[in-house]
Amino acid sequence: LRVLIEGESRGEISSLTETGDFLSAAVKVKKSSVRGLSPEHYAALYNQLQLIINDFIELDKKLASAPFLKNLPDDDPSRLCDVLAENFLRKNEDKLLLLGITNVKKRLIKLVDLMTEELKILDVESIISMRVKEQMEDNNRDYYLREQLKAIHSELGDDNFDETEALRKKIDSTALTEDAYERAMRELHTLEKLPPTSPEANISRHYLEVLCSLPWGIETD
């Protein structure tokens, strides 16, 4: 069950009374004030909000078709502020902060600040999401190519491929430092290109075996 409730005005609880199984409250209505909000001030703040909204849309294209953006109450500064706060701010404490500001000019200025901070967070989240997606695509591509190579080498009866795969798993399971891991993977790639019986291949194999046998991440007193 979902219930949508829309408040008609701001209010402040002056007293609470316990009546049976519920509480009843005496509420003092707090009217919004447009004191200090000249047409010029409102136009400037409205333009700032429009720029921020456009930046939000750049990061989330779905917002462009959001119904609330098509019917913004731009002729009612107080209502406009409440609609944008409800749809762009994620933290309830931020919404409650704005709810408690009755002066519309101060509320709009605070909304600009909060939406700007929200936009920065969304921007960082978008960058992280993009990097994770690219990493997943790279990993999937590497896995697919390795599986193809495994099938090819299996058909050719190349035992050296199984050996390098075993070394790869050993490297991945060893708690190497970042620098040591990069060196190990470079050496493994070199080994894959060498003839399995060559002296250089033996040196590379020995190097990787020794590297993985060291007590990485283990400290003693």
C-alpha cells in the first residue's frame, strides 16, 4: 500500500496530545514570505536553477522527459522551490532544512547550494559508474580472448599454454603489491611469447615461481 500525501502549507507543532491510540497536534501555520525577493533577484535565481537542471539532465537523460519539469510553477517561487527540492535532493535532512525556511529568497539561495552539491555527487557517481562499466567490458573481452586462445592451444596440443594459465592463477592468488603484480604480469606476457623450451622461458618461469613463493603481506615481529 502506498499513500501520497501533499501538504497545503507549512506548519509548526505547538503542542501534542495523546488521544487513545494516536497523537493529535496543535499546529501553527507558517506562511511563506517573499520579503527581499525582487523580480530581478528571482529571475537571477531562476536562471541559476535552470542551468543546474540542465547539468542534471546531461548526467541523466531520463530527466528531460520527467513530468514535473514540463510543468514547473515558475510563477510561484515558493512552490517552485518545494517541487525542485522534492525531486532533486536525496537527503531527507536537506528537504527538512528547506521546509523550515519560510523566507522564499533564503530558501531559493539554499536550494541552489544544495542542488549544486547534489550535482557534484552525481557527477562523481557517473564517472565511477562509467569506469566500472569499462572495466567490466575489458574483463569480459580479456576472458573471451583467453578462452579463444585456450581452445586454439588445446587443438594444437600446446601444453605451455596450460602452464602459463596456471602461473596466471598463482599470480592472481598471491598478495602481491601493485608494483610487483604489474611486473609479474609483464613477465608472464613475455613468457607467453617465448618458445617453451628456450632458456629465456625457463628463466621467466623460475622468476615467477620465486616471486609467488615469497611471503607477501606476512609480517613478523
